[in-house]
Amino acid sequence: MMSGSIKIFEIHLDNPTATYASGEIIIGKLIIKLDRVISLRALKLKFKGSCKVHWTETRNDGRGSRTISYDGEEIYFRNDLCLFGSEDGSIIEMAAGLHTFPFIYNLPHGIPSNFEHRLGKVQYSIKAIFDRPWKSDYKISKQITINAPWYLDSSNDRQNIGFDEDSFLSFHHFYLPCISQGNMALRFRVPRTFFACNEEIEATINIYNLSDSVDVTKIEMTLRQKLEFISKSPSIIKKEVIDVQSVEKLGPFPKEGEVKIKLRVPSVPFSFLTYCSLININYRIIISVHVSGWHCPTTKHFDVVIGSKPPLATIPIGRSSISYPIPNYSAPSAPMVMPVEDSDEFDREIQIPSVNLPYPPAICHNTSEFPYSHQHSYRNIGFNYSQSTSPRENSKERK
């Protein structure tokens, strides 16, 4: 609960959407408005990025039921920044008026995108703490979104060759299996394996129906998401399957001919959830051909990869422009850092910076109600990995 003496306690970011890429710089300010002098130990910002998985299962062992809890956590970064006061616990005073505390934080490279599910989540936050002596602290938190694109390498023909499979069906009478009802041959084709969100997956089914009594009645295509949640204590993998999109095409269909069916990829998390070792994401398309009578449908499963297209840059030349893909270079993160209290929980080495990024001075306007306005100096923080490996790769090295 906020005190009556604190009128404003807010985190403002220069990016109104609070969406960033890995390695990008967060620029913002903490704004506090006081109507009187307040005693405090310190004013802190906490930056944290983590993944957590958790679920419970109830088992009956004959002597009664017991609940088992499965948990896993990995920390991508956790840094504290003291904006006002000190860490030694000494008590200071903050004057009445409007206070602005600008800050800069350099996100590390190699962190996964946000992900939300009832069994696990990847999330990032900035928390402000007003540490008061002998009283409960004031806390506010702001969530940020990390968009880590996974670029599809469409030039790799060996991995993006698509699928081409055949099926041969032989039909028999349901009550008299010795009576043949003819044959049917099906050919399933998908031209490629890699797709981006909002793209169409087009499948082609060739029908060669030699049966006089059995016809194709319906063709379905489904995009299925397979999730894996990895618990560390105890060590176990929990799987979950979700059908995220489905389309169908109804007959009649020709005895011999070609049928195309299309499915548009919705906005879904990219395949693999790169740099996260506790959650894995895979996708598969399922094509089913239904026939008349009591015969079972024929189903084919094909694994696909969902990612993002490489960005295009446009160079204007006269009245025309040329678009070309930008190479995805691995740029080093800016080494702006501050030591972390719980440094033993990190698998990465934190370095002290040699150069700080410049930032233009902010303008703070006085108010008639609070004529005293305090503009504090910029604080910056960030860190650089000693290794450019993912948590999944780091865990393998430790083993």
C-alpha cells in the first residue's frame, strides 16, 4: 500500500511498447513525487530475466495419496542498481518535490523470447524498491517483452526440401472382409519445411481412386504444437500437445486428380525457444484423408519449423529502391555493468565497463504544487557474457 506522502512512484521507459531485442539498451527513468521529507535506506532497481517451470502430480501408493512437486528455474540475468542512498543500511532523507532518476540498462545477448503457459514461463521485469527503515518497503514492477527472432535460413536447401510421401490403400467389405472394394493411391506433398508466422502452408494431395464404392469425403490439415517442460527437481520431462490451427476441405473429390489445401500459420512462439533449456517447442502438420463407409482415415505427419524472415533493408536509387537481406552478424553486448549481490548463482562472468554509452540530459518541469524538482544523474548497468553460449549449451559443458 502506497503512503500518503508518496504521490507518484512510477517507472517510465523511452520505448512505449516495452518490447526489446536481446542485446538492446533499455533507457528509462524512475519518477517519485513526495509531499514531505521521507527517510529511507536506499532506492533500488532490480532487473531480472528468468524461466520457471512448475507443476504438481498426485500419486496413490497404496498407503494414501501424495503430491509431488516438479520445479525448474534458470536465470538469464539479475542485476541491482542503487539509484539513491547506499547498500550499507545507513538512513538518509529524500527531500520533498519531484525526483527523476534516469537509468540505462544493457540487455545481454543470447536470451529467449517471452513465453507464457500454465506449466512454465519466460518473463522479464524491472522492479523499483523504496527501502524504508523499520517499515514495509514500497515496490512497483514493470514487465518488459523480449522479442528474440529466430531467422529461417531459406538458402539451406538440405533442410528446407519439404515432403513427398505415398500411401496405398486396399478396401474390403466391413462384414465380409474377403470381398474387395478396390484400391486407392494417395500422394502427399509439402514443398518446404520452414515457415514464418502469417505465411501459408500449402499441401498437395494427388488422388488415384480405383474403387467404385469408396470415395474421398474430406481432407483435413492441422498445425500441432508440441511442448516439453523440463523439471530439474526431480528430473523429468512433461509433454503437452496443442492443435493451434486447423482447416478442412469437403468433397466431392475427383476419382483421379490433384487437391490443394492451405493453412495460414498464426502468431505462435518460434520453434525450439532458443536459449531456453527448460522449455522446448516443436511443430508438426497433420494431413488426414477421410473416405466414405467404415474405413479409417489415412493420416500423415510432417515436422515443420516456425521462425521469422530475415529483415530487408531498402536503399533508394532515384525513384526505385532495392531490397536485400541484412546479414545477421553477432554483435557484442555493450559492457556496462554493476556487481550483483547473488553472484554465485550466475554461470557467466560479469565485467566492469571501460566505456559508458552517452545519453542526452532529460528535462524536468517543475509543478506549481511541488515547486522543488530534483534531476538526478544517470545510472547505467549491464553485463557481457564471457561465453556466447546458451544456457542449454552451458549446462552441457558443466556436465
